[in-house]
Amino acid sequence: MAIRFQYNKTSLQQLEKQLKIRERSLPTIKSKESALRMEVTRTKEEVHALELQLENEIRSYGNMMVLWNEFRADLIGVRDVSLSTRKIAGVVIPVLGNIDFEIRPYSLFNMPSWFADGIELLKGLARTGIEAEFAMMKLELLEHARKKTTQKVNLFEKVQIPGYRDAIRKVKRYMEDEQSLSKASQKIMRANQEKRRQKEEEIAV
């Protein structure tokens, strides 16, 4: 990123102001990145645990496969999922609330007795599946926010702050050189004036 500046006092003040803003912001952005990195790691573990749980639950019901052929899948459905939000290091994250299932009416006399247990098993599977999907969605949001924050840290730390420092150094050096030249030219002018005065005094005598 090219930093535009001019070799004058106003430009120097602007550069110093921009540098201060970035130097003050950097620790906050770094702590945000660190918090997001920790949350990403924790959420990855959560996703992995839920996927394993879902896999184990499906495997444990494998021995009931013959019975599942008799089961009516339309007896149960998800009616509603309640959501809320919370902030993690300034990032709005959805929070899974209650999962409301819809159980369609069925005859207890005409259906096998294990149907009630089957419905509860499916509710458990659906809940784990929804929780896993939700954790994955949360992970994607956190990963995206972490990447953006890391980019900002790198931009400030490796590009903008060194860039502003370099620009300030150049402007100061230029102004110092200009001041030295001005002083030198003033000395020369004074010396010339002194010589002229001395000559005038000699002529007068």
C-alpha cells in the first residue's frame, strides 16, 4: 500500500496521527484475533464431537434396521427451531435454542409397541444432527471473522505501520535538510553582508 504524503508540516502531522491510530488499535485487534483463534479451535472440537456422536448413534441403531423398515418416517418432523444470537470477540454468532418436534397422530393399537421408542430415538438423532449442522455454521462464521482479523493485523503490522514510520522519517529528514540549507544560506548571506559592510567602511576611510 503506497502512502501518499507531501514534504511539509501539515502532511507530517497527518502521518503521525494515522500512525498513532494504528499503533493504538493493533493490540485490540491482536487480542480479538487471539480470542477468535481460541474459539475456532473450541468449535472445531465441538463439531468433531457432535459428528462422532451422530455416527455412533446411527451405528448403534443399525441392529434395528429390520424394524425401521416398518416405521413410518412421516410420523415425526421438525416444526420449529428457536434461535438467538451472542457476540464472541465482536462477532455475532447464532445460538441454537429449543428444537420443537411435530409428532403426527397414530394409533397405539394398530402400530407396533416400539413406535413410541422409535420416535424418541429419531428425535435424539435429529437433535444431534441439527446441533452438528449448527456448530459447522458457527465454525464457518468464526473462521471467516478470524481470517479477516488476521489480514487486518498483518496489514497494520507488516504494511501500514512500517509504511507510515518510513514516510514520517522521509518528511522529517527532508524538513531537517531544508532547515540546514536555510541556515547555511542565511550564514552565507550574513557573511556577504559583513564583507560588503567592511568594504564600504574601507572606502569611506
